[in-house]
Amino acid sequence: MVEQWEVLATVNGDGTSTDILTGTIDAKKFLQLQWFVEDANGVELEFNGDTAANYSRRWSNSWGAENLNTGLSNIGIQYTTTQIHGSAYISNISTEEKLIESRDTERNTAGAGNVPYTFILNAKWTNTSDSITSIRMLKGGSNFTALDNLTVFGTD
């Protein structure tokens, strides 16, 4: 049973970087991530500075066709280039592959006449010797703003 979640990191963009870094976080067995990105363009996650081809993902946009990607250097976590609010749950046991279940809501075109998109993602980081102790959120195309946020919760 999952105990009380505790905040391990909460980081906002600063307007000058395409990265949001958590710094070192406690190695908890379960992680929960929450994020908001004002203008999403190629938003991705990377763990413990690992940029090798150790990630894979299965995803769908608004319940459309499944897409599979293997041998990735990080995990893309959005589909459109509009505002996104997302969350992920991660099993973070050092001796196991890190399994990730994620979903986000993406604004689409502004206004009540346009329904939002949803992005559904299952992914994994294949490292079986370390727990996740740092997270980097990357953004292509432009810098993260002060409204952009990544918050990480953990529990054992």
C-alpha cells in the first residue's frame, strides 16, 4: 500500500533555459510527476542524466492509433504544441526497469468550440541498477517560462 506522498522537488522554468532540472531527489520506490507547460514543443523526460538509447514508449493521441518507439534517448511526453497539463506514475525500484504510466490534457486551439486533446503514454527506462534520483525535463524550440512547472512526489 502506498503511504503518504511527499514533495521531492518542485521546479519552475526561468525563461532562459530549455531544461527544468530537479537536482538530486530521494530514491523512493514510487514517483508521481505533475507538470504544466504553457507552450509545449518537444517536451521530454530524462532520468539520472542518461541520454543513451535506454528508453521506449507506447503512446496514443486522443485514443487514435498506437505508436511504438524503442531505443530512445529520452521519453517524449506530449503530442501538440499547445498548453499541457500532465501526470505520470513511475515504479522506481533500483533492480527493475522503471515503468511509467502517463497521461496529459492538451489545450488544442483556444476557446470553448475546440475540445482538448489527450496524450496517453506507457514507457520504460531500462536501467536495472539505479533508482531515479534526478529528472530533467527538456523542451525543444523555446525556453521554459516561469509558468512552466515540474513537481515530483515520492513514497515507499
